[in-house]
Amino acid sequence: MLLRRCVTLPRLSLILALVLGVFRPATTGASDRFMPISPDELAMKNEPLAPGAPAILLFRQVDRDDNGLTSHEDNYVRIKILTEEGRKYGDSEIPFAKDNADVVNIKARTIRPDGSIVNFDGKVFEKSIVKTRGMKYMAKTFALPDVQAGSIIEYYWTYDLSEHRIYASHWILSEELFTRYAKFSLKPYDPRNIRVSVRWSWQGLPPGTTPPKDGPDHIIRLEAHNIPAFQTEDFMPPANELKSRVDFLYSYDPPEADNEKFWRQVGKKRNDQLESFVNKRSAMQQAVATMISPEDSPEVKLQKIYTRVQQLRNTSYEPRKTEQEEKRDNPKQINNVEDIWKRGYGNGVELTWLYLALARAAGFEAYGVCVSDRRNYFFNPTNPSQMDAHRLDANAVLIKLNGKDIYCDPGTKFAPFGLLPWPETGVQGLRLDKDGGSWIKTPLPESSVSRIEHKADLKLSDTGDLEGKLTTTFTGLEAMLRRVDERNVDDTERKKFLEDHVKRFVPVPIEVELTNNPNWSDPAVPLVAEFHLKISGWASPAGHRVLVPVGLFSETEKHLFDHAERVHPIYMEFPFQKIDDITMRIPSGWQVSSLPPLLKQDGRIITYSMKVDNDKGKISLTRTLDVNFLIMQTQYYSALRNFFQQVRTGDEQQIVLQSGAATASK
């Protein structure tokens, strides 16, 4: 049994549903299917339900035909351009998952305010927009002609899905623009020889919207009116968690209404698959003997095994191969952990299960855990609308050691031992066993685990320039994120990446050059980068005095939470710390006139401090920002905003110096 992911059926990524578009069965080779434009649509100047909107969606239609052989989605969208700003919607982008679908039959046109029509006959481009583990996302892009305020633009296209496969569907009602009217339908897969069921759930339907129903023709339909525009904010939960939506799921298993029974069945099935995959004890014991020695402590044994697994080739983090390259390489199918060990490679899920098998062979009590990745949604197993085994879409290993629970995921590249990747922290998981498993919650690491530290030894010149050595250290999840992001680039790109990091933190233009070779490959050690740093004119004259700002690495907090109002909860990917430790030597003969007072802001789950000392012309500045929460509800936003206003006040403080000339004249 090949366990590619901790799921049982393939599915199309959610990104296909995040399109500003619609879905309707395609008619290959059909003539234009544009609908008539009404005089009211041409004449409209604004939308009372969306005051100030640059554009609105007049109409969307979403229909899906899952016939299993040539499944497809045909899309139609009509947009009214209301202002000059709204002209940007004439540049259209249709995303798709390259491995599962293509975008075909694109037709588009612009209707001028006077009713005349300009058909799109330009070129459609294809570009890469995002890559994730195991998937490549592309977009078809095109620019509609003669788009102006008062115009109507509309276009339709078809998602041509891979043949002989069925996918889960997702109707996303909320879009960037206000929507007047939207229609959705799904013609489910209806096999003759295979028992497949479809069920659906929804969240946040607009007021007055009737939930989707299965009609007499066995087509599921939904209509909605006046759907508010979705507002995007910094530090908000996953959009899929917040948007109005309907989710469909196919299953080989018959529908099960009882929540507890459903998950018990899922747990037993997953456990049977897992035990079949890892049950190679003799081979695993032989492998473990090459990694550890009897003198090693239990934790050292686990770490050695962990390191060895991470040294194997992880195909989930390699550049995506073309179909021709796959055929040429002809990779052999992996059926169990012994295959992984013999061949020296596996994908991320398989390597994590290999670690489980090796840990058991070394004598440890270890369990497989299926967890819910929180990048796209938050999972609650007690919610009947989330009775979906696909939501347990990641895996980890739980090891019992000296009365403690240790969670590991060596299949995530650069994850340190005992630290899960951030999407798998603080989430619900099903610890597998033969009885159906039990629910656990993975630990959320403390903020001190994941730090960005700037340690600078700098000298202030008599012209106000600041120059010297900077050492930036990334630990925990901060280090892991950067190692993963930069894993497939060369040293030149990594050098630029780190230098740009420093530039983002300093509020003025700087000169910075990386001077060491950071260790990008070993997750057991921090990622340490050393720089030569020069900031021209950091200190500024003010009469007989010189003013030196204290917020040297504070730019990233300068405009945090500026807005007075907040729509969505505040959501951090993980708790973290930022620590600045700066030594600044002033020119000979200069004196410190005054230092900012010690400043501490304690919001319990978030703290800030700024401390400045002087020791015989050597100024020491320590700044700490500690964010130790995951999600905060909107009723606390005002307090959070006030907190960061105090942070800005602290960062804007200044050290007052007297130059040598001013001191001598005194």
C-alpha cells in the first residue's frame, strides 16, 4: 500500500476554487455563450450595497460535471467597472493546478459604456504563480481591450480536469468584489460498477440563501444574491476558514451520520494501512543497528535515527519533474518502509512513517498520528460539517520518552528533532491504533523557540555614519522556513535573500554585505548569517547636539495594525521572538547627554522592552519583542493596536550626544 499522503482519495487543491470566476459544463467547439447585456447594467454608476467599490461582480455561474472520464468545469463571470481604479480588473488571471487540470476555451470581451463590443483576440499567457509540496500552480493571464470606467467585462473558460479521476469540489461564494447574483451546480459522479457517495457541507452562506439541494435530476444547485466582498487583512486566519463556501466530498465508504462512529472507522482504516506499510521489523532492526550504539542515551538514539532519516532523499522537496522526465527516470513504486530504506528515497509522508518504524525497531513506544494542516483551514473533529477524512492531511510521529510526549516529522525538510512544522502545531490529530485511535492536540512551541536575533557591534563616525559587524541568527521555525524557501537556489540567490532580510528591518537605505557561508543544510543548528553593515547619516545634528535613533531594526513593526477597525481575528503562524542586541561606540571626545528611559510594555501574551545603557562611550541597546499567541479575537484588536503604538513610540526614542567640538567649547 503506497501512502503518499495521510488521505484516502485524490482531490483537487483548493486554489482552483479561489478563482474570481464561475463553473459550468463545457461545450467543446460551441459558439460564443455570452448572455445579453441589460440597459440597466450599462447605465449603472454605483452599487448601493457596496458604496465606493471600484467594480462589482454582476453575475457568476458555477457548474460542474463530474462524469469521471472527461470531468470539467465551465466558468462565466461578468464584472461592471465603476471607477478608474476598477480598470485593473481588465487584467485577468485564471489559476489552475498544473498536475490536475488545464484551462481551455477562453473567450472574453469588453462592452463599452455606449453598448459597443470589443472582442478579445489577444494572446493568452501562462505563468507560474506558486509551488507547494507535490503541486505546481499556474495561471492563464490575458488583458481585455479598451477597459474604462462604465465598461462591462465578461469572460468564460473551461477547467479541463484529468481523465479517469474524480475530485472534491468547492464553491467559493465570497470574492474580492461584491457579487449581485451567483448560480452554482454540480452533476455528481455516478459510477455504474463502483459505490461512491457524495456529501456536502457549507459555512457562512449569505442571509436568505437556501442551502444547496439535490434536485429531481440529481444535480445539486445553489443560488445566492448580494454576496459581500471579502476583505483581506494582514495576519488573518486562512481565507478558506473565513469565506462563504460549500464543500463537496466523494467517498468510497457509505455515509455515516454518527460523528464518533465515523472517526472510529477512519482511524481503523488508516491504522490498517499504516501497519501494513511499516511492518518490516527485521529489516528495520538491521537498519537501526547501523545508526546507534548501546551506550547512547534514549534521546540520543532517537536523534541519530531522526538525522539519518532526514539525510535520505526527500522527493517532496525536489523541483517538479515533467511527465517526460518521470517516464525516463521510471521510479519504482514504494510499497513499504523496507523499500524506502533500500532505495534511499521517499516522499515526505513516507519518510515520516519510516522514522516510526525505525523508532519502534529501536524499542521505543511510538505511534503514527494523522494531523490537520492549518494552512488552509482549522479542523474541529466534533463539528458534523467537518466529518471529512481528507482534513487529516499531514502526518507525524508521537514517541513516549520518560513520561513525555515527543512529536516529530522528519518528512518535513529542515524540521529540527522534536519540533513540528508550524502548520502541524497546535492542531487536532488522530493518534492511530487498532481500536480506531484517539484525539490529541499537538503542542504549540513557546515564542522563545523561534527567534530572530540581530547582534551588532557598530561604530558611530563623527559624520553620523554607523558601520560595523552584524550577526543575524534564526532559530526554530524561523530557521526552518528560510531553509525550506531557499533550498533549491544557488549561493548567489541565498546571499541576496539574506541581505534583503536586513534591508527590510532597517528603516533607511543601507549598505550590507554577507561575509560568511551560513549552514543551510543542518536543521539541528541555528541559521547564522554575518554581515558588514553601513548606514549613512544614522545620527543627525541638532544644534550643538547629535540625535541617534534607537529603533535600528524596527521597520517591520512601523506600520503594524495601523487601521482603526478590524474585520477578522488576528492570527499568527507561530509564536516568536525578535531580539536586538546592539553595541555602539561613539567617537572619541563625544559625550552622552541623555539616554531614553527603560521602557517595558507587558500585554501578557505579547511584550516589548527597550533598554539603553552607557559604559564609557560604549552604548548598549537591547530591544525585545515577544509574541506568544496564535489567534486573537477582534474584540481585543483595540488593545493590540494600542500596544503597537507604544512599540512605535519606544522605537522612535533618541539618544542625545554632544560632539567633540561642542564638548570642547563647553
